[in-house]
Amino acid sequence: MKRLIRIEWLKNFSYFPVILFSSIYFSLVIGFTLICAQTIPIFGISIKLLDQGFLDFPQIWNFLTYFTGLLKIFLGLIVIFTISNEFTNKLFKQNIIDGLSRKEFLFSKVLTITLLSLLSTGIVVSMGLILGFSFSKSTELNLIFKESYFILGYFLKLFSFLTFLLFITVLLKRVVFVFLTFFIWWVVEIILTVIEYQSRVIEKFDESGRNVTEKIQLLTDYLPLNTMSKLVEEPFQRIRLIESMTGGKYTFEIPYFAVITSIGYSILFLYGTFYIMKKRDW
Amino acid sequence: MENILEVRNLSKRFGKINAVNSISFSVEKGNVYGLLGPNGSGKSTTLGILLSTLNPTEGSWSWFGQPGTPTDVLKRIGAIIEHPNFYTFLSAEKNLKIVCEIKNVNYDRINEVLQLVGLAERKNDKFSTFSLGMKQRLSIASAMLSSPEVLILDEPTNGLDPEGIIQIREIIRSIAAQGTTILLASHLLDEVEKVCSHVIILKKGVSLYCGKVSAMTATKGYFILQSSNMTELKHELEKMTEFSEIKTEDNKLIASIEHDITAEQLNRHLLSKEIYLSHLVKQKESLEEQFLELVKQNQ
């Protein structure tokens, strides 16, 4: 394993896209968490995040992992560019000829993906602890760890997203095709979700105008990108402003279906990647 | 002699095209083999299969007695395929470090192989700044990192200028002199003739010949003869049993030898018949002629 990490380090460390996108990504993640204590405009209303309880334990985990999760495409770019370089410049072929097995090659890429995800998770955890201890109303231990699921959910979200990109990059090789396919895939998932929502969900409101629509499990929730986004739900429904508007109290539940399907997709994508490496002529 | 590589009935189809059609050959230890054939004859495909980058349609092969191409075997082989493939943004040294890690070789070897190909001074320069000749030499350096038992070269001089070609050939010769088995694919007959002791000839995916260059054809060579009296000379030659074929070319007679006869014996014989020669040359067919002959026979 050390050998594979050394190989990946040598390959990637001085590669320009890696330096570019990782510095953009990590400065955005850190910068973002640092401006959290400030007033930022959301939906045209200036909301001081601090007042909305965003920085309280335990919902700070939900909040931080959701917003830093939006930046994951920059990590994705690192994966797309490095893997694409291996295949368009026939470096994969050369690696094989030099005596790196296909399994080792795939494993080295999985290691990189895991390390990137871990690094990002580590930063988010440290920023959460720093912000939480500075601003949270309560710093009781059980509150700090109460929703630590979000840390795992965040890691899994990054990991499965990057395995998805690994798969389509190995499949299509060229960066342009990968971008295009990713974009089309994304749009198709949105369209399918809208269609299913329109045809299956009947929206209901009570006398006071509150939305009391029954929640049902949509089939489109099992699509890869939807599932990954369900790992860390958006945190707006739990801010004080919304709670006071809807009158409901938010309760947190671990989205087990998303955890299981995301792990399932990761395995599927990794197996698919291996299958392509084995069956294709290089 | 120990067989390093044995190939049995190897085939590869790309759709309807038979790139390699049931070829068989073996490679003995310590020899320099030329894999000879025109463009599109299946040389690169064959090497691709033997190096595990292409999946064969049919057939089997074994390296060092082990079936197929296990990863450990690849570490004992040095191979250069088509264009030099390296990480363009890394220095020569870093590129070789990656290969060292893949092949489990000590970094100390890097300076040795760079010395061998004359790139020691450029080791800290990025690969993208190298000329084609230097890139090709770096490929050889990379292939030599693990002190391989077999070196596979696919058109190593393709696209190089004369100076580059000479440099590469000299490196190949010095590697061969150390006893490394070499398998060299080329469409340049001249190159194979200069470097190889054995030859495997491919045409349209079929192997036409496999063996020593010197034993390639059964013919024992030919005489080129000229005399003031050509008709009598031809008449006399036709009477002799040593020749299989006599033809006229450029006002000279070409007599193909069937049973061994030296130039001296022939000259003496013709003298006794009072035929005086103005031109007498005994020649062996060049590889090119033998190659064309083989290709013609198998059309």
C-alpha cells in the first residue's frame, strides 16, 4: 500500500490541475467556514447564521457538511484530470507494461480518492469543532456527537461521488466527454425526479396553509446523484426562521437508504471500472 | 537452449479484420530476434497481447515457462511500445522513479540507466522539453531499469533522424552484447539485418518464417557472370547440374546455385571449356531479397 501511495504521490504532486484545483478547493472550504459567522444573504433575506442556530451543536454538522459538500466538484476535477491524463497519454498502458497490475492501478486510484475525501472530512471536522466551540450555545459532549452521522455521511458523499467520476472518466477517457456526460446525467436525474414527483406526489395543505404533504419514497431517490445528495439533507428546514414559519419541529433521522445505496453504487462503479480496464484493448 | 517465450496459435480479430492469424513462434535465450513485417502485419498487436495490454481472441503463450503474462513476469521484461509514454510534466528522474516503484527496483539504478543512454545531464529536465530521440532513449533507460532478461522494442527508430537512429542502434547492440534477449519489431529490413541473429516474418497476421536469418531460405546464393560470348556461357551453365535457374539481367547472367560450388571451381570449369569471364561475383541473397521471395511465395 505504501508503494502505491508513493506512486500516486510521484504521479500527481506536481501535476498542474491537481495543484490548481486542490488549492481552490481547500481555500474555498476553509474560507467558507470562516465567513459563516458573518451575515450572508440567502433567498434575498440577510440572515445572520449565528442567530439562526446554524453554529450550534449538533446542527452545525448538518450545516457545514451540506455547504462544503457543494464544493465537491473541485475534488471531482482533480480526479477527472488525473485519470484522464493516465488514459489519453497511454500512461495506463505503460504502467501495465512496466508491471503494475490492473488491480494495483485501480487500488492506487481508490487510495487517492479515499485520501482526498478523508482530508476534506478532516478539515470540515476541525472547522466544525473550532466554530462550534467559539459560537455554539452549548458544548456538551453528547450534543457535539449527537449528529456525528453527518461526518460519515459527508465522507461517503465525497467518496461515492468520486468513484462515480472515476468510472465515467475511465469509460470515456477525455475530459470534455466526461464533463458533457456528467452534465447530461445530472440534468436527466433532475428531469426524472420532477416527472416522478409530479405524477406520484399529491400536495396537501391544511387550513392555515401549512404544507402537510405525505412523504413517500420516490424511486428516483435511488438514482446515483440523488442518493448521494440525500446523504446530507439540506439544513434550511431546521433553521429557526423556517421552524417558526411552518410551526413544525425538525427531527433528525439517519437516511439509511441513502447510505446503503451510496455504498452499493460505489462498489458497482469500482467494479465497472475494473471490468473496463480488464476487457478493453489498450 | 532455454525458451524464454513460446507462442502457440495466437489470433486476434478486430471486428472482421484478422490482425493476427494463428501465429506460433518461440524465442530462445540470448538471441536477438527481429519481428519483421510491413505496416499492418500484426507486429504491434502480437506484442500488445504478449504484454497483456490486448486480449487475444484465441491461442496461448508462455513466458519463462509460465502461461500467459503474470504481473511478475512483466517486471522481468523491459518493453518499449510505439511512442514513449511518460508523464510530460515530470522530470526524467521522477518518471523513472515511478517505474522503479512499479518494478520494485532501487532508485540507484536510475543514474546507471541514464548513463547508458547518455541522458544523465538532462535528468532534472521535464520530459516535455525532450526531443523525440531523447524521449526514445529515455524509454530504453526505463525499460532497462530492472535489468530485464528480455527487452522488447517496437519500432524503436521510427521517426528519428539518422543520428538518433545510429544512437539507438548502438545502445541496442551494447545491450545485446551483455547477453540480453531482444525482440525487435520493425518494418525496416536493413535494421533487422544489422541487429538481429534470428527473424520472425509476419505478413497480414500470418507468420511466414521463424529461425536464423542466415538459414532463412534454402538457396545457397547465386553467381553474377559476364563473358564476351554470352550464349555459349549460358549454354554451358545450363548443362551443369549445380544450377537451378539461369536468367539474364542487365546483360549479365544470374545463376542460382542448387548444389554447392565455389567461384574458383566454376571459373576452372569454364576455363576448361574455353569460356573466359569478364565478371564473376558470388552472392548470397540479402535479407530484403529473401523477404520479398518469401512474401511472393506465400501470396
